[in-house]
Amino acid sequence: MIENKLKNPEVKKLRAEVVDLKRSLMNLRFQKSTGQLEKTAEIKKNKNKDSKTKNKYE
């Protein structure tokens, strides 16, 4: 049963989305540290999206 859940195409999409969100979060952190980020609230929004997406497939 667990194997079927992990092979589900929807789960694969959600995992790919989590990877993209983590990558963009890292980019936002780099921008913040170099002073290029103007909208610092984007970091919080991205963290929230990441956690919501993780909860969908767990």
C-alpha cells in the first residue's frame, strides 16, 4: 500500500513542486543576504507554500 502511494503521479508532482519551492527559497535567501531582495515577505510566503505542499502528500 505504501508503495502504491509513493508511485502515484500526483505525489511525484507534489515532490517536484517541493523541490522547486526549496530552490526558490534558497534564491530568495541569497537575494536577501546580498541586499537585492525588496519584498522580504516573499520568504515567508514561500515557506508557507512549502509546508502546505509537504502536508498534502504525507
